[in-house]
Amino acid sequence: MTQIATPSPRVRRLLPETATYITLSIAAFVSVFPFLWMLISSTNTSIDIIKGKTSFGAAFSTNVVNFFTQVDVPLVFWNSAKVSILTTLLTIAVSSLAGYGFEMFRSKMRDRLYALVLLTLMVPFAALMIPLFMMMGRAGLINTHIGILLPTIASAFIIFYFRQSTKAFPTELRDAAKVDGLKEWQIFLYIYVPVMRSTFAAAFVIIFMTSWNNYLWPLIVLQSNETKTITLVVSSLASAYYPDFGVVMIGTILATLPTLLVFFIMQRQFVAGMLGSVK
Amino acid sequence: MALAKTGGLKRYYDVNGWLFIAPALTLIGIFLIYPIFRSLFLSFYSGKGMMLKFAGFGNITRLANDPVFLKALINTTTFFVIQVPIMIVLALILASLLNMDRLKFAGFFRTAIFLPCVASLVAYSVLFKSMFSVDGVINQALMAIGLIGMPIGWLTEPFWAKVLVILAITWRWTGYNMIFYLAALQNIDKSIYEAARIDGVPAWARFVHLTIPMLKPVILFTTIISTIGTIQLFDEVYNLTEGKGGPADATITLSLYIYNLTFRFMPSFGYAATVSYVIVLMVAVLSFLQFYAARERS
């Protein structure tokens, strides 16, 4: 006690250090708690969840069985996987080509178009959804997965990301390949793609997560149970008049699992992809 | 490089240049540029469903006299004016703590605080809804530590519903912003901090006079992207309030109002498009500020 009254240099150092660990521990706890809550609640009945029960219960199997009877799980998962993987692959294809093209073949006209592409970054989705919905209606694409896919492939942000990353692509490789008689598409496919694989990996993570978690546009376009994705299913289960939160928890676990896996397997690419925008 | 001037090479160069960017340009033209002009065009029309008729500036008059729109505008503004600064300060503090020398478990803390970014907006909104029920885990914890005497009606009282939305967004995005600051801090020479420490500058002063000025560009960038994100807030309020933006429109946002105008009742495409242009204007102003700030920097 006397030590605190006249702090020794050691205590003066330890005090802020302790405060740091306490602050970080609280922040970490708050950040992780909802995930723990999700796991704990998946084993409890809806009433227990609403009443804030923080210990594991015995209702896990009941919740799982109820979830699987209320939801056609394989179909919903297949819908989500199909939409996300196709969106990711197509967005990567279109955006990497564009990023390479804008950077390697500069001209005044193309630079201007690139500026226009960047300008679309600031277009809020709310201002697009009405015309897009009307377009999809005319094209007969309401309630189809193609209707979801098409407008999300054009991403100014991913094009920007690829172009920024292409600046680091060694031009000597391209020159050497040209001397060897490779055509541009061959250089792109056989040299650019393998050399830039970490850029591609980061783009994959970002687009997949965005697409898997996408909500507003699918909510508008997908109207039947046969086409709905996992996000929509979780949302509609939770917005029932008397939601069964035990069942909802199984849904949130299933909805979160793929992105959690991608994050833990590809954490480095994930962070790299996010920071790509400030470099 | 005399060859570059000959027509053949230039054409080769041009053909390839266009081929590479053509798919992206086509998609952006159809799904971004056309709709944004179509929206503008629609905002001069009124009527239900596909029965549209020209209304001139009628929608703007309607906007000025629409109490729900006003509420949505005030709510949206309230959310970003209050939430973004809180989150940015929190993220800055956490980032500078994580950046300290010889910090143990730094990797664990970083991953844990970043984890909310992995949750889908729908999933975490639903989780928050269950945690913040009247008899729920949050009210019980707050009562147990004596912060409140009575349970708070997080989902039933207008004021607390707004607080809940702010808490939820802050939980989801603080770690995201923190990662940007951490990346920027790691580029700063540690010896500056060491020198300040030896000179007896206390930790809070190092934070205010060293960290914040050096991170100014990143802070500005994240503030603007966070604000733009919050202006478009939809998923959270929709899922916390069963799509109503309640109680009594207390949490309705502009995006939610547009959705309701278009898809909940008989669609008013024209008027909804007008409301959407309010968002366009707000985002445009912010983007302009960012562009201006970025140019000043370089």
C-alpha cells in the first residue's frame, strides 16, 4: 500500500500497463461475447434466451431438428453457395481484366473512363435499387439468381483494387513474354494471374464475404422460398411475430460459419484486401 | 521505341486496351450509370406502380411536407453524427494500445476485436435483438452491476432504440476502423514515441499530440467512408425492428423509408427515387470533401 502512495518507477510503469491490459480485455470480451452468446443460446429454448440465460442448456438437438423441419437447409445453402461463388468468380474475372487493361494500356480516353468508373464508387445502392428492380422485372429476372448476380458483378471498388495492385506487377515479365511471342491474353492468364495470386486471394475473400452476407438486393429480388439465401431465411425467422430464438440461433451459426472459416484460414489476405483501398 | 509511332502497334495496343476493359465498362454502364440517371428521371414522376405520370417538382414539395421523410432524415443524421465520432475515437485508442511495445497477446486481442467484422449484418442484428430483450442478458448484466435499477426497453422506447442501433453499429465496425489505424501506426517510426516518453510526455499527451496528427489522413478517410456507410444504413434497423424502423419511426432511416415506399405497400417508384436522391446528395457532398482533402494532402 505504501508503494502506491509514493509510486516507485516500477509501479509507475506497471500501472498504465495494467490499465492497457484491462481495456483490451474488456474490448476483446465485448467483441467476442455475441459470438459466445450465439453458441450458448443455440442450446437453449427461446424463452430462456429472451430471459438472458448465460449457461448451456439441453435444447440444442430440439433447435436443430426444428430448424431443419422449418427450413430446407440443403437448398438454402446451395442457393447461398451458388450465388456467392458465381458472383465471386465473375467479379474477379471482369475486374482483374479491367484492372490490368486500365493500367497496361493507358490512353487519354481510357484514363477518363477510369475516372468515371471511380465516380460510380459514390453511388449509393438506395438510388439504384428502384431502376434495377424495374429492369429485372422487364427482363423477367425477378426471383432468379441471375437477377441477383448481374448488378453485383460490376464493382468499381474491386476494379480499383486490381488496378492499384497491378502497379506492382513487374513490367519486365511482360516485356520478356512479348519477346517470346505470347499474346496479351496469354500473358494475362499464364503470367499475370500466377504472379498476382495474393491479390486474387484477397479479392476472393472480400467478394465472397460481401456476397454471402448481401441482404438488401436479395431481399428485393428473391421472393419465393425456393430461391432464398441463408441471410434471408435467418432474417425472416427472426422477424416472425413470436420468433423462436433457439431456431434463429442455429440459422445465425450456419450463416456465420462459412465467413468465419474463410476469415480464419485466410486472415492475412482478408486484412490485405481491406487495406487495399488506402494504399 | 520508334515502332510505337507506327499505326500497327498503336492499333494492337488500342484493340487490346479496349478488349480488357470492355466487359467491366458494359456492366457498369448497364447496372450503375443507366440506373442512376433513370432514378433522376423517375424522381420527376409520381403515381402508384407502373402508372407513372409527370409531376415536375411535385415530389420535392411532397418531400418538404412529409413527416416520415423528415424523421428518416433526422434519424439518419443523428446516427452518423453521434456514432461515427464515438467509433473513431474508440478505434484510435484500441489501435494505439495494440501498437505498444512488448504487448503480450497482441495477436489474440487484435483478432478478437476484429472478429465482429466477420459477422453478417443480418446475423449480428438478430443476435443483438435477442441480447437486448427486456428481460435479456444485457439488462440483467447492467442491473447486476448496479448501472440501472429497472430494465431498459431497448426495442420499445424511441430513445433507447436509437441507442441500441448506435451500440450495434459501433460493435460491428470499430475493429474494422482499428485495422486501418494499426496499419498506419506500424509505418510510424517508434523512436518518436520513445523520445517523447523519455522527455516525460504522458501517454494521453503522446496520443493527442503525436498519434492523432500523424494519422490525420487515415482518420479523415475512415471518417468519410464510415459516414457514407451510416447514411445508407438499412440491414440493422430492418432486422432489429422487423422491418418497421420502430418504435413509432424512431429508428427509420432514409434507406428503410425508400424500401418501404417501394416494396412494402403499393410502390411509389417516383417519390422513392426522389428520397433516394437525398442520399445521393449527402454522399456526393462527403465524397467531394474527401477528394478535396486528398488533393490538399498531396
